[in-house]
Amino acid sequence: MSTQAKRPPKRQPTTKAKQRRFLDWYAKLGTVLFAACKARCQRTEHYRWLNEPDYAQRFEHAREDAKELLIAEARSRAHEGVPVTYKGKRLRGVRQYSDPLLMFLIKQADPSYRENARMEHTGAAGAPIEIRVKFVKADG
């Protein structure tokens, strides 16, 4: 007879707790794959949960949080830069800034900077283009 007390079985987290954990990680990481890994659940669970209106709404909020986090990081790298290292050592007072990230932020803020090229083909005086197709029977 064993004198050791038996441990109670480990409780499984509730679905709501799993969802909450997944959404917290998604808001930080912005990808379903990484959030599922960190939250210790399957990606398929997330896609199944999306059928629940309450969860779908909470996921949209987490998606907005993730987007805002990315924008904040882009803004930080564009304005404040990131430290530069050389041969594994951080160079004091030297920072690298990201002009492409700054341009993306400008395009987000002001639509006039976006590439909105559009090409339309019309016939004479703006009329529709007439297309004639002739089918030829192949020899054979």
C-alpha cells in the first residue's frame, strides 16, 4: 500500500479560457499559427470558434489590436530607429531609421500618396471598344 497521496487529475482549461488565451496571444503576435502554439491549442479550434458570434467579435478586436501594434512598431522604427550593432557590439549613439516604413505610414495617413494608378481603354470618343471574334474551323 502506497503512502503517497494521489494527485488530483489536472483540470483541462475551459473553452472560454482557451479562447481568451488564444486571443491575447493573437493580439500580440498577429498570426493564427504562432498564437495557437503559444496558447497551446489547435489552429482548427480557432477556425471552429469563429462560428460563434461572440468569439468572432472578440477576434476582430484582437485583430485590430494586432494591427495597431504593428503600426506602432513601424512608427517607432521609422521615427526613433533601431540600435546598430557591429561585430556583435552595439554602437553607442548610432541608430538606423526606416524610410520605407515611414513612406508606408504616410500612405496610410494621406491617400494622395498612394499608388492608385488606373487604366481604362475606350473606343473613339469614349465609346465602348468593339471586339469582333471570328471562329475558323480547323482542318482535319
